[in-house]
Amino acid sequence: MALAESVDRDANRALRARFEEVHGQYQRLRSGLDELQTKLAQLRVTERSDDGQVTATVGARGELVSVELHPSVFHDRDAKALSRKITLTVHRATATAVATTQDLVAGYLPAGSGSVEFLRTGDFGALLGRADAVFRGEGERRG
């Protein structure tokens, strides 16, 4: 009986240590959410066109905050070229904002989690992969 009690105590210690680790990760994540929300609310990304005539600023979700045009854009009088330049500059700013937002959010998630991979790639398989593995493991134990 002493051996079984020793094994139970060791298993309980390991479970308790794992719980404390997971709980600590949760507490860090929870306490960082206010900080993350503030950073995301303040995030602004500014990009300029290659010739410097167009400046676009976007927020964390890529929403357009402002577009500035240098007076020299009016000398050319090519509306289609100006439109393409504005669109390209806004798209570059949005792509940078999305990448920056992904990096900020990933910094608050556990390393190697499916959530981090999903943020970076948009691949639902990464997001659901861990759950699938858990379910497969439970199925193997039951069977």
C-alpha cells in the first residue's frame, strides 16, 4: 500500500504543478489584456508612397485614419495614377498594421499555441489542431 500512496502523491504533485503553471499563464494573459487593449487603441501605422506624394495612416485593424497628399500631386493631373498610388499606399499601411497587431497579440498568448499560429497564418487547422490532438488522445485511451 505504501508504494501506491507514494505514486498517488507524486501524481498529485505533478498535477498541482501543472495546474499552477497553467493558472500562472492565465493570470499573465488576463493581466496583460488591459495593456494590450491600450496598445491596440493607440496603434497607428503610417506609410508613404515611393515618391513621397501620398501618406496614409491606419489603425490597428487597418482602418483608414488619414490620407495626406503633397501639393505636387496636383501638377500631374492624372487622376487614375493618383488613385492607384493612394490605394497602394493604404494597402501597404494596412498590411503593416495587420502584421504589427498580430505580433502584439501573439506576445500575450502562450508560445506555440494554435492561436498564435492562426494569427500569423489565418489557418484554422493550426487553431483547431491542438483540440483535435486532445480528442484523438482521449479516443485512444477510451478504446
